[in-house]
Amino acid sequence: MRLTLLGTGCPQADPRRMGPASLVRAGDTALLVDCGSGVAQRLVQAGEPGRGIEALLVTHLHSDHMIDFHQLVVSSWHQGRTRPWRVFGPPGTGAFVERSFALWRRELDFRIAHERRPSTAGLEVEVAEFTDGERFVLGGVEVTTVKVNHDPFPETYGFVLAHAGRKLVFSADTVFWPPLIAAARAADCVVHEVFILREMPVLAGVRSAATRDAVAGYHTLSTEVGRVAAEAGVGALVLNHFVPTRFDAAALIAEVRESWRGPLILGEDLLSYDLSTRVVTVDGASIALG
């Protein structure tokens, strides 16, 4: 399995870090996890345009994880997609898709009638909603859902992906959560969000102490995330969904190192990690982990 981080940001707009989205390539199967801002462009940059994606896995329906859904569908159709999108998401995903298409229905009807493309199948969406602990297979990749704690936002799920003896885990947005650690036990790689509290000072007119503490209250802190990898005994920890998007990398590494001494990767958009060869590729450089 090969992981490519398409977007490592958060609701904060930053041209260096697009919205949350990740690509997983396993054999002939390409899966997309979330579709934050810029996902269609990042897929093209990664050499995996949306027309070839097997399925979209949705962790939760927060806007930063789903804002470019319609753009993903339409751009993939423009690329020649000739099969419906398969979307797997938590309760409410079906209603979200229906509302999204209702919003753009008139514009889309104009496109279909005027552009006369060979097929409209790529504009169709098949939704399957899941709950905790469900398992399904997509192109040889076994996916298991893990309900995490992003309260008060409802229905948020991490994923365990297994293929050819490899195990890749996505945390989704969550507090430090023992059920996720249990699901990630002995995984080859865990992709985990991180909230860097020391980088979030109170700013008049932008964030109060109450705002900062409320947002921190449903994410995993940089002082905690290393414990997830250590207690799960994983092969590598990849950090993404950085809040904020700009930070002191050396200080972050030092915080994580207090509890995790294993392979640590601070994610960047378009960084790839091959779980079999343990090679990280980013900006033309290749780094082999021990």
C-alpha cells in the first residue's frame, strides 16, 4: 500500500496545505479518504485523477473534509469518468449528497445538455452509510470503520485499511481515544491529526481563550499524539491535519518525542509513504526509513 497526503491542512486557508484528503493506492485500487479544498487539483498533481478512484471514504461531514465534493465529481466527469462514484460515509452522508446535487442541479443540467459528453454515469453517486465496526472490501482492500470521539460533532469515524499483509490506519478528527489505539495495534502506519496548542495564542477579534480551548477540546494535542503510536506499537506515525497550518517543526518533533521514539513523519501535501518499502517521497527526495 502507498499513502499520499493530498491535503494536510484544516479550515484555515493556506496555499501550502490544502484541505484534508488522502489517497491510498493498493495494487490496482485507488481509494480517497475525505475531499477537502483543492482535492481535485492535488489528485492530478499526484498522478491519480479522480476518474480512476474506486471509492471515497468519508470520515465525517465537517466542511473542511467535504467542501470540494461536488468539484471532485464534476472534474472527474470532465476527465472521462464513466462509472458512478461510490461514497462510503457515516449517517447523514446520503442526505449531504442529495443536498449538494440539489444546490447545483440547474447548473449541472445546463452542462449535461450543452457539453454533450459521451456518458453521464460519472455524475451518478452511490452512497453506503456505515456505523461502528463495519467491514467491507473495495478492490481487495478490507476497510474497517472505527467510531472516534469528535464530540460534540456527531458520527466521526477512523478507518483501518488492510491489504496484502499491510495495515494502514486513519485517525479522523478525534481526541486521544483508546478504542482507536486498540484498532491501530501493530499497524504499519497511523495517519493522525494534531492540534498544536502552543501555536494558538489569543488574538483579539480572531480567537479568544474560550475559542482556542473549545477547538482543542475535540482534537488530539501535540503533547498526546505520540502516545497513540507508542501504545499501539505502530511501524510509523504520520502527522497531518495540522492546526494551525504553520508551526515550529522542531518544537513539534520534541513534543512528540517525549512519548514516541519510532519513525515520525510530519506530513506535507503530496508526500507519499510506501508501507512495504518504507520509503518516503516528497519534493523529489526519497528517504528510506530503518
